Amino acid sequence: AAWLLKAVTCMDLTTLSGDDTPSNVHRMCYKAKHPIREDLLKAMDMHDKGITVAAVCVYPTRVTDAVNALKAAGCNIPVASVAGGFPSGQMPLQTRLAEIKLAVEYGAREIDIVINRALVLTGQWEELYEEIRQCREACGDAHMKTILSTGELGSLGNVYKASMIAMMAGSDFIKTSTGKEVENATLPVGVVMMRAIRDFYWETGNKVGFKPAGGIRTAKDAISWLMLVHEELGVEWLKPELFRLGASSLLEDIEKQVSY
């Protein structure tokens, strides 16, 4: 139960659907503040510990709705927004930068950008660095998570290189997937990305966060990722500042498991 509650506090509760409306964003924000039923928390003597998710994640057009809903609920959960040509990355760079700036202007405190996969597949590493660097600049004070879309990078070697370049360019987090690819977060890719994070930390002293996303639907999946982070990066990474789970349907299964 403790591991499952830890997973909840590291979760980015997400809705990224074409039919998102203010009302379903408001419902999600309420769930973000009250992720586990009060009676279950009382049974574990955790009802007064302030258990909430780490952030809510929406499209830029829904950021204002989420900010207003969380403010009305009296909580300080940050709003994250996907931006920068999500999910394909196939937009002109200036358009992607403008979208990032708009999301920040609307009140997003975290930005999940997506890289241009073509730059990886064609070996244009300096161009990839420069694009991510400009995205980091556009984010201003907001935290930036860089989505690598690992299922579309062709090899684990490319995953490692893209991870290092994203961190060198100033990413606060590196993230596996958009959740829209055919292949999303997998444990082998997670190992490669975490070892890149570890190598980067040893070289620079800077801790970069890790976020698996896409296909994480069960409590068992969440525990697997928590254990992998614990083994590869250590217990200091098991906190919302350095580890997030991207999920839209995971919370329901976690609540079900906790009730058992």
C-alpha cells in the first residue's frame, strides 16, 4: 500500500483527448486533489498526510480551465501542458516555440515538449540540441520535460544519445513517450534512459528527472517502474521532483488495489 501511495504522489494525472471540455478537466482536477477515497486513507491512517497527485496534464487550450479549477479547490498542484507540436513534433520550430510560450502564459508551470524524431533518425544531433535549447528558453521559469518518443527512434543507442542531448540542452526531465505511439514506455528503454541520467549526474552533478508514460495502466505496472527507479537511480529519485508517472487510467486500478 505504501508503494502504491508513493506512485499516486508521483503521478501526472492526464487528459489529452480531442473531446476534452472544461467540465471533464474540472472533474480531473477534483480527482487530482482527492485521488484516493477518504475511507481508504483513514483505514491506513493516511487521511491527514495531504496525499495528492504530482500534477495534472492537459493541452494548452485547457490550461486555464485546470488552473482555475485547482485554484477554486484551494490546492497548489501544478498544471503541466503538452506543447511544442505534440504528439508528432512535425511543426515548424517557430510554431512550436510560440505554443510553449502560450501555455506558460496561460499558467502552466510544467511543459512537456516533444522532439523532432527526424533529427534523431538522420543523425542531426547538433540541430536536435539547438531545438531543445530554444524550447528550454521558451519555457522560462516553467519546468521542461522532454518527450523522446522512444518507440520511434529506431534503436536503444539512439535513445541513449537523445537522452544525453536533451539533458545537455537543459531538460528538467526526460520522458519516454507521448502515449500516442504504437510502442510506449517499456522497461528496457527505461533502463537505457535511467543509465543516461546516472551518467549525466556523475559527469555534471545535476539530477535530471525521469518520466515513463504511455501504456502504464495497472498498479503492477506502477510498482515495476518504482522498483526500476529504485534499483537504477536510488531512493533519492523516488519523489515527485525527480520521478513522474504519466497516466490517465492508472489511478482507478491503484484505488482498487488499495481497497483490497
